[in-house]
Amino acid sequence: MPQEPDQNLEAPQLPRALLGLWPFIIIGALGWLITVAVAFLVPSLESWRPIAVAGIGVSCLGTSMFVWQLAAARRGARGAQTGLETFLDPK
């Protein structure tokens, strides 16, 4: 039975485990830290060093921006990113 095009279909909710960002941020940061350690400890991987350091820098920058937007959403700033309500601590 075909559905009518004017019906509004909603996507199913994501599992709770996929909504938590901190585990993904920690795993990514640990991955880059391991990459930096390997790049500086293994002499034959010297060419990895700039990319590994850049990865750490981008990881820190992205995490800082997320934390900054989360703080702005907590204090109710007008310019805060929307959709962060799921990461705010219930009070």
C-alpha cells in the first residue's frame, strides 16, 4: 500500500549510547595521542609527526568549541547552538 506524499514521516530516535558525545571525543583524543606517541617514538614514522600534531590541535580546537557552545547553551545565550539541550545537566 503506497503512502501519500503529504504524510510526515519521522525518523526513529537514535539509541542513547549514540547520543553521548564524550565517549567519542575521548576515543578520538586518545587515538591522536597514541598516534603522536608512535610518530615520535618510532624513527621511521618521522613523516607522521606534522599530521599527528595537527590532529591533536584540531581535536583540542573542536572540543573547546563544543564546550564553549555547551556553556553558552547552559547560560541561555542567544547565540548558542541549538540542539544541545540533551547534553545539559538537568537541574
